[in-house]
Amino acid sequence: MATSQTTPKIIIRGLHKAFGSKVVLDGVDLDIGKAESVVILGGSGSGKSVLLKCVLGIVKPDSGSIKVDGVETVGMKGKERDELLRKFGMLFQGAALFDSLKVWQNVAFGLIQGRGMARAEAKAVALKKLGQVGLGADVAELSPAELSGGMQKRVALARAIAADPEIIFFDEPTTGLDPIMADVINDLIIASVRTLGASALSITHDIASARKIADRVAMLFNGKIHWQGPVAELDRSGNAHVDQFIHGRAEGPIRMQVLRP
Amino acid sequence: MFLISFLGTIGRVFLGFLGATGRLGIFMGAAVSHVFRPPFYPRLLLQQMISIGYFSLPVVGLTALFTGMALALQIFEGSARFNAEGTVAYIVAIGMTRELAPVLGGLMVAGRVGAAMAAELGTMRVTEQIDALTTLSTNPFKYLIAPRLIAGTLMVPFLVLVGDIIGIFGGFTMAVQALDFNAGTYIKNTFDILTNLDIISGLVKAAAFGFIVTLMGCFHGFNSRGGAQGVGAATTNAVVSSSILILSANLIVTQLFFSN
Ligand SMILES: Nc1ncnc2c1ncn2[C@@H]1O[C@H](COP(=O)(O)OP(=O)(O)OP(=O)(O)O)[C@@H](O)[C@H]1O
Ligand SMILES: [Mg+2]
């Protein structure tokens, strides 16, 4: 998974976003290379999901630049934005499955609606992708409400990768899965990057998963990328915030806003 | 001091109202422009037409039936005071087609369809399904809102036409069964008095009300915020605002048709 030397797939510079008076992103700079897998670490509520949504254009950044394949995407609208989003697959933190559609229709949605593929062909692709996340053809005919949380997550993952996108965003792909299934998903993410050559940007609180899927790790803290480096340097980052995070210690420079008993 | 804070409150409410009107106007412009631009989703349109048109038939039909019957009874009692019982058929026919079937039908559809739409789209918003649509290269205005707007604007006139017939039939039943009217005369009087304009003005109203109900349902659902409570508020707002808009639009359309 060597980072290619060409220009990065995504270049984020000086990204700012505040909700009212609450500053969430305060000048984020981050690159994601072609066929590179980047993992973002950061405390709950630190703005990781907001960062992904800014890149997708679901949340409008207050200022800053986001270039995809060298093209500025901030402020893009309409057809241009639709075209851009064809390059992306997104796994939402809360799965966000369409509850009026069956499981397989969810997975095939981007193929049928977005790309105009014939239904039968799209269904075959959907069943194959569902197989890759460990869900059989019987599950394909159920509605999302009939699935467990972890199963919903896997369906959402299948939907994100169904159209073989160039860029895949995973918002907590392994949260809510048992350790074995989590590792299956890790392998699937690695395969997406290696075999399809996709660029992946993942958010996870699961350090074992981060070590496995990441080429590079970035730590988001106080609205900025506080530290970033190759995954091999995670243990010798020399950064107290990163150390506290990967060892899961309550004491350290990152202070959670809680009342101590 | 009190006066200033009082005026301040009025000012804030007024500004809030202007802001909401502006947002609604922008939303309506976007929604209508997407109605006419491809891609179109005929399957979804059909689904909405069935859910708005077919499944509202019992509600609108019963409303029209009871209203027509009550109207016949009221007019009979009232007109008997100056020996004009013969006007029952006239007033039921005109009252139902011009006014009661469209307005009551519109209000019933607001309660049934507008609320359901706001709740459905509101839930899709707060569970990020609308965001997911966007990331799957599908425009939510075209996929979710356009089919609903078209279906509402087409199907409420159909419902009102059915309501016209059932309402007049209700009046007829009441008159013939309970008030000893002659069936043949009642029917003849009804057809004598009714003009195309009576029926068409009612259907134009119905189309406007269908548009209002679906627009408000979509607008409040689409912009709902903050979980179950937000969806609840969106539902209430959709029903209240579309009811008020229906009643005011009714006055405007009536004036346009009949004020000279
Ligand atoms: N639509 C919104 N309106 C207002 N505030 C928001 C909105 N979306 C996110 N926020 C705020 O932005 C902050 C960052 O949210 P975000 O969802 O990005 O956190 P996160 O890093 O993904 O956390 P977690 O790991 O718990 O998912 C939070 O404090 C949240 O309250
Ligand atoms: Mg998050």
C-alpha cells in the first residue's frame, strides 16, 4: 500500500467549521494519497464525522479548500457535485440505510439510481457485495429494520463499496461488530484499497483496527490535525495526545468534560 | 422598558416570520424547478399517487358523505322559515362542489398525508438517509420531493371530484329518506343548477390545496432537526401551516373566480 508519489487524491487546507459559537474544525490540513488508507483518530465529538461531511459537501465549511483530483470542490453544486460524488462511497456512522427499501435494494441503490445499471445486474452485484460482508441471500430480502445493529453496519458498508468508488469514507466501520467480524471488515477495507486502488479515509476508535488498515494515521484534536505519521510510528510518535489515545488513559493532556465522582 | 421589550418581541417574531417565508420561497422554487428537469422517477410517482389518492378515499369519502347529509338537513331547517325548501338541492350542490368538498377534503388530506410526509422525510433527515441519498448521486429534491408534489397536485382534485359526488349523494339521501323530497325532482334540480364553473373552481382549489399540503409536508420534514422531538415538531408544523394556508388560499381562489 505504498503511497504513490503523484499528487494526492484529496488535499484539505485550512478547513474551518463552526456551529453557532462552537468551533469544530479550526484549520484542518490533510492529504489523502492515491490508493492510500488514512485513519483519523480523535475523541468523541472532536469533529471527525463533520470533517468527512465537509469533504462530501453535506456540511458546508465556513472557509478553507478541499481539492479532489486537483479540482476545488468547496461551493460545488448541482450536476458538478453529482459528478464528483460518483467518485465517493460513504459509510455513515449510523448506517443511514433507506428503511423503505429492502437490503439488496439499499446496496444496489447507487448502481441503479446513480449509474443507471439494470436491476437484475445490480442485484447480482449487491448479492456479491453482501457476501463479502458475511450476509447471505436470505438477508438480502429483509428490510433494514429487521436487522441487528452490526448487520445494518455491514449492509451500509456493502452499499458504500458497491459501485467500486475511487474514494471510500468509513465512519467507524467496526463499531458494534464482534472482534472476528471486525477483522473480516478490516480485511475487506484493506482489499478495497489494494485490489481496487481506492483511497480510503476511515474514522475509528478501535486502535487494533487502525493499526491494521492504516498506511497513515492522523490525530484530530482541538479542531486541528495535531499529529500525523505512518502507522509504524504510532507507538513512537513522541506526542502525548496520541500516546494517551492509543493507550486509552483517562489521565493526560486530553481532558474529557466529565464530573469526577 | 416594558413597551420596548414588547416591541422587540413583536419585531423578532416578525423577522422570524419573514425569514421563514423566504426559506419556504427558496425551497418551493427549488422543488418546482426539479419537477420539470430529468431524471424522473415514474415508479415513485405512481407509489405516491396511490398512497395519496387511493388511500385517502375512505377519509375524504366519509367526510363528504356526512357533510352533504348535515348540509341538507341544515338548509332544510333554515329555508323552511321562509318556505323555500326547494333550495335544498341547489345549495347542497353548489356548497359541496365550490366550497365544502375542496376545503374539508384538503384539510383531511393535510392531516393524513401532510403529517405522514413530514414524519417520513423528517425521520430520513435525522437518520441521515437524505445525506446518504446525496452521496449516492441522487438528488433528494428529484427523488423525494418532486414525486410527492406532482402526486399531491394531481390526486387531491381526483379526491375532491369523488367527494363532490358522494357529498351530493349524501344530501340526496337525507332529503329523500328523511325529509320526504321527491327523488326525481331533487336530481333534476341538482343538474339544473350545477355549472361547469362550480365544479372546475372546486377542482382548481383542490389542486392548489394538494400542492400546499405536499409542499408543507416536504418542507417541514426536509428541514427537521434534532431527533424524535424535531420530527414531532415538523409533523405538527406541517399540519398547522398547511391548514392555515389552505383556508387563506381558499379565500383567494374564491375571489379570483367569483368576485365579479
Ligand atoms: N448539524 C450539526 N449542528 C450542530 N452541531 C453539530 C452538527 N453536527 C455536529 N455538530 C457538533 O460538532 C461536533 C463534532 O461532531 P462530530 O459528529 O464530527 O463528532 P465525532 O468526532 O464524529 O464524534 P464521535 O466519535 O462521537 O462520532 C459535536 O460537538 C457536535 O455537537
Ligand atoms: Mg462521528
